Amino acid sequence: MTPRTASLLAAGAVFLIASVADAGGTSSGGGGSGPNGFDYNAFAAAIALHESGGDYGIVNSIGYLGKYQVGAAAMVDLGYLDLAVFRRYGDNAAFRDPAAWKPPWTRSGFLADHAEQERAMSRLTAINRSRLRGNGVLTDRSTAVEQGAWLAVAHGLGAGAASTYFRRGEAKPDGYGTTAAQIYRIGAYSQKHPYVLTSATVIPVRNGVIV
């Protein structure tokens, strides 16, 4: 664990029971093992729990979609939305325009397709990992805890904000006021084996409301 990681965890009054060696262990199941023991399945489960409570069909009050609360900009990156149409809106309002969706996808179709949402989350995590490696936030030596923490920040706030938080210790919160530090803790705790939700690890950020 880097000094940077340790200081961020301490600043959030978080104490990881798992050691660096534990964090670098094998996946807890489901074929989700990654670099240095990163457990994608545990990471995705933690993100889903805190973003939506695991509800595939939810849309929050500022337009983020589904189990993982994915925004329109990310959906452009993933190939579901047309970039030109998205640019006319510049935000999640694009989701409501049928012309924004690339066939065969629609807003309702994506929300109803659980398997596709899982594929989208896996691909988005891979994109964020690549971006975090490109800007030096993640390296070949990053522990599972570090990977979970920074991938969570990238998911919640964007890879650019994760880089800013890594280098400066600051980043704007999300639209509901959830801070980078809160999101960081969610990702870090996802890599404890086994991941257990307790009063010390839960940061309530279930922002979704059906609209």
C-alpha cells in the first residue's frame, strides 16, 4: 500500500483489517480475479449496492441509469449513444431522446437487459482501468485495495477526477454531494476477503429514485 493510499484511508477514518498480502490474494469466486488479486465481482457488487441497491431498472433524479448508475458520457464511450446527439444535450437528458440511442438499443431496452448492464459495467471498468494506468494512478504494483479504491472513484466521478484526487487530494463531489473520499472507501472495502458490510464500511449513497 502506498503512503498516498494509507493517508487517504486514514483521513476517512477507515482501518483496513486486510493486509496488503491479503488484498493481493485470489479472487473470492466467479472468475473475477484480476491483477494482484483484484476481485472484480466483489468490486461490482459493492458499486451496485451503493449506487442502486442492485436495482437494474432504476433511474435517478439526475438521469443516471441502471444497477451501476451509468451516465450518458460513459454510454457514448461504450457505444450505446450517438456522440453527435449527446453533444446537443451535454448531459443525461440525451437518454430521453430516442435518436441518441444506437440501434438496437433504447433507454427502456437497456434498463430491462440485465446481462447487457453487466457487460457494460465490465467494459466500463476496463476503460477506466486503462485510463487510470495511462495517467499513473494505477500501475503493475497497485494492490487490489488500491485498484478497487481508484476504480470506484473513476466510476463515480470519472477517470479525470480520480487523477485529480490522486495528485491533489481534491475532487468535486457527485451530483448528490457524495465525496471522492466516500467513494474511495467503498472501492477499497470491496477488496476485503470476504467483503462484509458493517456500520464502519457502509457509506449510504443510494441515490436512485424511479422517474
